[in-house]
Amino acid sequence: MNNSSFWRIALPILSVSSFLLFWSWYVHTSDVSAFVLPAPETILKALSEMIFDPKLWHHAKITLTEAVSGFVIAVSLGISLGFIMARVPAVEWAMKPFIVLLQLVPKIALAPLFILWFGFGLESKIVIAAALAFFPVFSNALVAFKSVDNGDRDVMTMLQATPLQRLILLDLPTALPVVLTGMEVSVVMAMIGAIVGEFIGGSEGLGYLAVAYLQELAVPELFGVIVVLTLMGLLLYTLIGRLRAWFAPWHASAEKA
Amino acid sequence: MSDLSVEAEAVEVSIRGLTKIFGEGEGAVTAISDADLILQRGEFLSLLGPSGCGKTTLLRIVAGLEFPTEGSVDVRGKSVWNRHKRSKAATKPISMMFQEARLFPWFTVAQNVALPLRVAGMPKAQRIERAHEICETVGLAGFENHRPAQLSGGMRQRASLARALVTDPQVLLLDEPFGALDAMTRDALNMELMQVCARADVTTILVTHSIAEAAFLSDRVVVLAPRPARITGVEAIPFPRPRSLDLQRQTEFQDMVAHLRTALVGGAE
Ligand SMILES: Nc1ncnc2c1ncn2[C@@H]1O[C@H](COP(=O)(O)OP(=O)(O)O)[C@@H](O)[C@H]1O
Ligand SMILES: [Mg+2]
């Protein structure tokens, strides 16, 4: 291990632990109420009790299911529609007004409407997650499929490739790195969608659990839920990074993952 | 006469009255006007001319990548263009190599070289074996599992040549394939190209702006001139084959280069 790689590991550990120490010191020395800001060790203690409670994992599973389902729907629709619009200009012209409008609507504002249409169960949260996760994948896919090089297409034309062969051997591999970047944003959006859905109308999931803890003024537990949600987001984000290393190892962006 | 029919059978590519105009009205550009060319089977023909005289356009029309404004192109008796539609049957025997290597970065060298066979539906084991053979032929042995990004410019063009040859094409179209390479790599690749073409009875059209390259490789050199883009002369290159790099140092060769240079300058006036 050389000098710089030592500091690469030592410095983040140092900065995070100083931050936690300062936080703890501040809570204990100032007169801030424990209801407003609990000390990190209090949160840790609450969390360590929560993780042995099956209730937490039940709610976590619900939120994960909603977010992942919404994400998968968003990715499938985003890639398909992006491809069709990139290849058939008429479809792009026809869809443009809807796309622009939908892009401008704050999607979160549609959440109550989706609850009204799809009920208080998982379905409405999946739809909200999908609605939020759709645009990052779709707009990246549209740009990526449009950017397929004409010279590369000439290569496929000379080989008498069928449209399906072009898609699999040229368009998808070209688009993949850019689409994956969109997916990294999307997966976080899907999490937000699922949680917001649970906030405003639900009886299950980590979003619901957070609201329930708030009403009980169980602030350390509320922080515990936030930590679990963050870890879940991190897990999904890392998974996309792994996908990049598996599916697009030739691309420079794979090395960051 | 029987003589004529034998000759007609050996015609591989015939280009008649070919004209291409890009755009309309004021901004229209005549990229090639009223070109006629007949290529015999196995012939090596070069298109020589300054940039902008329509060489790429001519080649792309033969390849079926650009439709002609007027005139026709037949490959092995089949018309490449039916109105503005590319004929798959006519273009099937054609392979084209572009100025850039145009390898796909998501494939290894072997996968890139095997791509034409994959598209044609050949089973994996078989096509990879064939790709390895052809890599050996063009001096890429040992690089089959590299990615294109790991190769030098010369190696990439070798891979691109291998991909063009892997289907055993009958007509090979080369658009300044070695134009971006240094002189030594270029000489080496030209030698390989000549050997490959001699072995496989393939008919070749090479676009180049190097007079020496055209004189060295070709059976005939077509001289083009710009503004308006047109064919100004066709010169036969009588040097016997096989040719070696030594040929380039002989006076006959240098006379031929001088002659072609005069033809180029004369055509431009
Ligand atoms: N797709 C195109 N659209 C408009 N003009 C073109 C196009 N392709 C080529 N041209 C024009 O046609 C002329 C011949 O081009 P090209 O065939 O590329 O010449 P060369 O290969 O001999 O350099 C040039 O003036 C060029 O600008
Ligand atoms: Mg050119």
C-alpha cells in the first residue's frame, strides 16, 4: 500500500468519525432537545434494537418491492419508447407535446391522483415510483439511440443485418452506457416515489413507518428508518454500478464503479 | 461472337452513366458526373484524385450505401439500385472497408472479425475458428482476445481488413483504408493486401490519394478531377505480378508515378 492509497482510506474514516464526534458533543453540551436531534449513539442504539424486530424487515420488503417494481417498469418503458422515438421520427413528433408536458409537471404532485386511481395498496406506490423513475431512463435512452454512428450503421448495412440484429449487435450496446447512467438516477427516484406514496396513503412500508414514528415522537427510531432507507438506496445504486461493470466493461465509465 | 460472350461473363462490376448530385437548386453539389467503368473479375482498380472529387461517393454508390441520381451499377449482372432501393442480392458479394476501422468496442478482435459470419447465422464455434484463421493471415495472431481500444492504429486496420475478408467476398471496396497510417505500416499493409487479393480471386476498388500506392497495387488506375467531379483518364499499370516493394525503386515505376502525376494535374486543369 503506497502513501496515497493509505490516505484514501484513512481520510474518509477520519472525516466521518470527527463529524459523528462533533454531532454527539453538540447534542450533549448544547440545550437542543433530544426530540429534535438525538445523539448518534442514541440512534445507533435504537437501530440495533430495530434490526432484530421483524416489523422493520416487513416494511423494508414492502418499500423495496414497490421501488424495484416501479424501477423495472420505468426502465422497460423508457428504453422501448426511447428506441421507438429515436428510430421513427413521426412517433417522436406525435409524442413530443405529452413528453414536454409530463416532464414539466412535478411528478410528485400526481401522487395523490395515483392513490385515488390505484388505491391504497402496493399498486399506487409502484405507479408513483415508475412515474418518477421513467424520465431519466427515457431521455437518456432517446439521446443514446439517436447517437448511434452512421458509419457503424453502414457496417451493419453492408453485412445485410436484419433490424433485430442491428438492435442487438449495435444499438443496444451503443446506448447501454448512457442508459445505465439514467438508471442510476432512476433507481433513486423510484425509492423517492415509493416513500412519498407511503407518506400520503398507506399502511405499510418504511415511509409509513417513518410517519408512524413521527406521530409517536420516536425520533431516534425515525432516524433509524432514514438510515435503513439510505442503505437501501446505496444497495440499489451499487447494483447498477455492478451491472455497468458486467454489461459495459469496454466503456470508460465502468472503471469508476 | 463467342469472344465477346466470354468477356461479358468475366465482367464483375459495371458502372454506367453514373451521376450523383447532392442537394437541390442553388446549393446542389455534383459529387460525380457521368462515370463509366467496367471491372473484370480479379482486377485491382484504384480511384485516384484530390479530395472532393467524388471517390467516396462513387464507392458508396457501388456498395449500395448512397443512391445514384442517374445511371446504374451492376455487380455480377445484378443491379445494385432498383430505383432508390438497395438490392440485397446484388450487394451480397461485396465487402467494404472504411477509412476508420469501425470496430465495435464491445467486442473483442475475434468477435469483431467474426461479426459478418454471426450476422449470416454461422454457429459460434465455427465462426470463431474462421476468425482466428483470418486473423493469422493478416498478422493479428495473438491479438484475438484484445479489445479494439488496446490496439494500435495499424492493428485496428488489420482487424478491419480481416472483418472485410472473413466472408470471402467477391468484390472488395476500400476507401482510403490505410490513409491515416505511417508510411512503414502502410507499406506492410499494402503488401498483405496485395497477397490476399492475389490468392482470393477478388475484384477490388481502392480509393486513394497516394499516387505511389495506386501505381504499386493496381492493374488500372482511374484518375478523377474535381469541379466538376469526373473521370479524366484510365491508365493501365503493366508491371508483372507478384510485385515486391523493390518495384518502387525501379525507374519504370518512378516513370509511371510521374506519368500519373501529370495525368492528375492535367485532369485538374
Ligand atoms: N452526404 C452528402 N451531402 C452533401 N454533399 C456531399 C455528401 N457527401 C459528399 N458530398 C460532397 O460531394 C463531393 C464529393 O465528396 P466525396 O465523395 O467525399 O469526395 P472524396 O472522397 O473524393 O474526397 C464533396 O464536395 C462533398 O462535399
Ligand atoms: Mg473520401
